[in-house]
Amino acid sequence: MSAVPEGHVATSAALPLLARADLSRTLAWRDGRAVDAAAFLADVAAVAAVLPPHADAINLCEDRYAFLVALCAVACRGRTNLLPSARTPQAIGEMLAGHPGSYALADAAPPAFDGRVVRMPPLGVHGERHDVPMIPADQVVVIGYTSGSTGQPKPNPKTWGSFRASTAFNVAAFAALPALAGAGDAHIVATVPPQHMYGIELSILLPLLGPFGVHAGRPLFPADVADALAAVPAPRVLVTTPVHLRALLREPLVLPPLAAITSATAPLPQELAAEAEARYGAPVLELFGSTETCVIAQRRCALGEDWRPYPGVTLRPQPDGTLVDAAHFAAPVVLADLVELLPGPAFRLRGRHADLVEIAGKRASLGDLTRRVGALRGVEDAVVFQLDDADATGVRRIAALVVAPDRCEAELLQELRTAIDAAFLPRPLRKVAALPRNETGKLPRAQLLAALRE
């Protein structure tokens, strides 16, 4: 374990729910109105009063402010927010079965689960004044599950103390940006769901623990993103993904001035980041992390490929990935990402252990193959992956799904012959109307295989 940094709080301590005592500051923007911290605390107290006292909650709230209130209300009852890897009936049902006594907490009616659903009461109707609650630093406030894109979803518990420590690094990263340094409170619009760890870190924890307010919506279409940004004051931060950023850039919309854009959940192509910076006049900060670690590094990839780890984060290359440690981790974490350590400190990503494939004695990275397919003329989106079953020669072949409305499969394959080794030509390469991305832009393997069979 890394050395404990100055200011580290013992796990037995209790820490406030809000990092700032100013209860008049705007914490959220909802239905065109500002919600101050005092009104938020009243909502938290009202929701906490009606929750089952001895049960954990699957937080399914769609409205971001409702999610924020629900998360804090559950934590104030000394219980844990459970975040499913997907919000499908099957995933929710499996989580209810895996957590006996738990219930689904929702602001809209989810599918029936034998009465194990609690509806959020009305918000914004409570006028009582409440002190800022204190949460034990070692209390597990969230259990996040991995996406399942590489296997069975796994639980990742997060304590209030670890959340506060990791959020301090994110706050410092924003404070270092010229447009936000000394600019007062900034305001976040996020296209990612709050149930995702990136969504929690950037759109839930930042308003609680930093100088930020957050828009309650989750706009997906470019026009909706523009409207949400116009609904909050400057300086504005857009929290998004490469998929959503690419969709924005395809539209000739003029967005309100931005102070910063963040991207995560998938690699951000350098040319996409550069185009966004040129169009919107704001730095694009790419964040690197995982459900297991939260954000541990950042870079401005329009200017270079080197990542800068957060202070106190150490990385040690391993044969099967990278061992990551930090003072606020309960234990070191092994990520599947392969890194090259550089002076600075800095590092570069060299793919993932699971992405490396070997055919006919030759090795290639699925990430690099995807990049080469995506660079073909007319290709709007693409993914390359290895099939489960071997062919008659015992080789597990490479397959590709591409979105290329104006190209045919044979033309694309012919162009690929000049870009990659013949051993790694996708067989099959199939055109689809859209890749089966989930709400954060990831591509679950089961959906990829299903799309290949259609």
C-alpha cells in the first residue's frame, strides 16, 4: 500500500455529506430552477424518512437530481446503493436475488418485482432546515458492478472516505484548467447515466464535494445537449463519451460557451478531441479509470498521448496487466490495461491483455485493428473482436461490425488488405445500421455476437 498522504483521514472518522458549509449555493438545476444545498438537504431528509430501515437499495432513478437525493438518503440511513451493470429487468432481477432483502428505488415505475419497489416521494416540497449529515468514512455507500463486457459483472464496494479522496483529485484537475481557475462555481451537463461510475464521479460527487452544480437531465441527442447547456450558467462543463461527442460534431449546432469537456468509458481518438477543441474552444480532458479504481489519471489527448496519474497513484506493469495502488484503495487493483511507464511521472496505454490476439504465430491488438477499420473511408463506427469458436483449422477468427452506409462489405475488405496483415482480416466483416452500444457507449460481448448472427 502506498504511503498515507498528509491530510488522510482515519477510516473511523465521520465526514460531512457536503464539503462546503454554504447552504445557499446552487447544487442542481431542475425543471429550469436552481436547487440550493438547503433544499437538497430537506429532500434527503424527507426521502430517508420513508426508506426501509434495514435494506440496501438498487438506485434506478433516471432524473439525476432524484438519483443524487436517493444516493444520499440511502447513505444517511447507513445503507448501500447498489448499481446494476444494466437497467434491464433481467439485471435488476438478478441483483435483487443476489442481495436478499434489497429493494429497487425508482422515480418512475420499473417492472414489477414482487413488491420490492419503492417509489421516490415528491421532491422540492420540503421547507425544513437540516444540518449537513455526517457519514462514517468506512461506510460502503455504493457497490458498483462492472459492465460485463469482458465477463460476469463483479461487485466493487466504495466507501465514503474513498469517494471523498478520489473526488479531491478530480476537483484539482478541473481547478488547473485556465477557464475554471478562480471562476467560481461551474455547472455540469452530463450525457452519461449516474448509475455508471464515471457518471457518479463527475455528475454526483463533484456537486457534493466540489464547486459545481449539475443539470438534472441526461440529454442524449445533440439538440437536447445544447438545450441543457443553455439552461445552466457559465462556466459550463460537458461530461460525455466519445460516442456522444462524435454525434455532437456531426451536427452544425452552436453550443453555449464551454469551459471544459470530459470524456471517458472508451478510448478517445486524438483527431476527435482536436476537432472538438477547435469547434467548441474548450479543452477536452480525457479521464482514465475503472469501476474498480475510479479515475486515476488524465490527459488532454488533442495535445499528446501521455497520461498523467493523479498524485499518489502508482502503477506497476504485470504480465497480465497493471497493478494500481493509491492511499485511498482498500487493496491494490490489477487492471487488464498494459502500460509503458515514462518519466514525469507519465504512462502510455499499450492495449489490454485480453485484446492481444495471436494467429499463425503473429500478434495483433484488437484495439489497433478497430482503429484501422474505423479509419476507412465512409466508416462511421466499427468494432473488431475475436470469435469464441475455432474454425476447421483450429483458429479463432477475427470478426468486425461496421457502420458504413455508403460502402459495401467487399470494398471495405479489399481496402483492409493494404492496412493489416491477412491473418487478421475480419471474417466475417458485416455492415450494420448501428453498433449495439449500451448507454455509456460500451459494447457488451453478448450483443456483439447477437448482431453478427442477425
